[in-house]
Amino acid sequence: MPDYLKMGVVLMVVGMVATAILSVTESATQKPIAAAKRQEMFDMLKSVLPEGFDNKPDLDAVILADKRLNRQGKPVTFYRARKGETNLGAAFLVTAPDGYAGDIEIMMSVTPNGTINLVQIVTQAETPGLGDKIVKTNWLKAFPGKSQDGTKWRVKKDGGDFDQFSGATITPRAVVAAVKRGLDFFAERKETIFKPFKPEDKP
């Protein structure tokens, strides 16, 4: 057999072996990676949802879409917390598209009566020392307990109930507006959000 053919055979065998190794490695790591991602999501949900649920909110979910949740109208997963047959709350992402430095992703949880349980910033790229005070201070603590009624959903500079930061009004204004849109959507679609779980709802 000519040397160039031998070399071709050797390269083919090496390629096949390398592909097999990569396939086995990928198969072996897929489950741990998936498990780690699920645990990360569960930990986040546990931190924002009301205490006492006995279901698995990361699996008990429904997917809905609306441009109030994000400008593109992309599907959003609503994670539901229940104790037995009692609904305790739902957590979901809303996106503020008008932050000073771009999109701000917000995880908010709401109780069945439409009261905010907790709000967390998931991703943001706001100016250090100014807009990033939404995560570097206790500013988000103003949201728990707020609802559609009895709350002026604007920053104080605009006649509302929420503080702004000196030199950085755009960021808190964007977050307040996004949370309000999420709350409005939740109120309109509450029955759908808390409907009994079906396998096809699984995210």
C-alpha cells in the first residue's frame, strides 16, 4: 500500500477514535451539566418565591409571551410555587429594554393576590457607581408588598413612590416601569398562570 494511502488510513482511524472519545465525554457530562443548571435555577426560585411550597417550581411551569414582558414578545416561563393545591406565587422574568446601558433582566415573584413577594436583578450592565446601585444598595427592597393598587409606579422625580439615584434616574425608572408591566400582565393572566400543571406546559 502506498505511503500516502497508509497515512490516509491512519488519519481516518485517529479521527474516528477522537470522535468516539468526544462523544463519550459529551454523553458523560451532559447529565451533570443539566443537573447543575437545574439546581442553579431552583436556588434562584427558592430565593424569590414565597416560603412553604412543596412542589418543584422549576418543573411546574407554564410558558407565555407578551411584549410587556420583553420588547420582542419572546416566550417567558412562569414558575409556580404551590403547597398541595394552594397557589403561593409565581416567578418570572421581565426585561427593561430602556436601561442606560441596555437591557436589564429582572426576576420577580408575585403572590396570587397580586402582591410582589420579591424582585431580583438577573443581568445588568449599568454604569458602576451610578445605575448599578440597583444591585449595590437596598433599593430593590422597596418592591416587596407593592401591588397595582395604592402604589404610584414611578420614581419620585416623576411623582411616584420609588427613589431614584443622583445622576442616574434612567436605570431605576426603567426597572420600575418593567416591574409594573410584569405586574399588569400577571393580573390579566393570573388564571392561566395558575392553571393545573400539564406535561405540555413543561419548559
